[in-house]
Amino acid sequence: MFRFCAVAFATSLLTTQAALAQARPPLRLPDPRADFVRQCAPHMLGRWAHPEEVCGCLLDHAVAIVEDRDLREALLRGISETGVPTIETAWLPPAKQSEIGPTFTKIAKPTLQCMFDPAK
């Protein structure tokens, strides 16, 4: 009798836990793109007619063009904090600080395209 009650209790407990798990909404992980645009767009207000498009375009080009992770993260930080491509030397290890200039050269044309024709 004791075994039967223990099995029934365990089955009931597992069934209840499974039902609760299904009823609970799934966890939503933050959307990095939406978060970036949310941080960037306020800096674009008054400058551009469609700040969200400009921010999204800058993000797309930075991710596609800047291969080095540290440089890309520093660039995205600068864009999200100022609304324009910026990299502070303090955001990079000393060995990578010499790559700031070449990084800006890589993204200059796409940045202008984003700011003046973000739909392309």
C-alpha cells in the first residue's frame, strides 16, 4: 500500500509540474538588435527622419564589415552611445588601438550610405 501511494504521489507531482511548465509563457531572451536600436535611436532624433532605420543599417554594416570582435563591440558601443561611429581607445586593448583608423576607413562609405539612404 505504501509503495502504491508513493508512486501515485510521485506521478501526481510530475504531472502537475509538466502542466505548470506548459502553462507558463516561454522565457523571452532579449533581442540584441532591438536593444541596440533602442539605445541608438534617441541620439538620431532630430538629425534623421527615420532614426531606427539608420541605427539598424549602421548595426548591419558594422557586423558585416568589422571582423575583429573587440573592434566591432567598441564600434557598436560608440554608435549606441552617441549615434555616430565612435571608438574610444580605452575600450580596446592597447594592441588593437592602432586598428581604429583602418576600421573607420572600412565603414566610412557604408556609414554615409546609412545616414543618407538607409533603405539600401
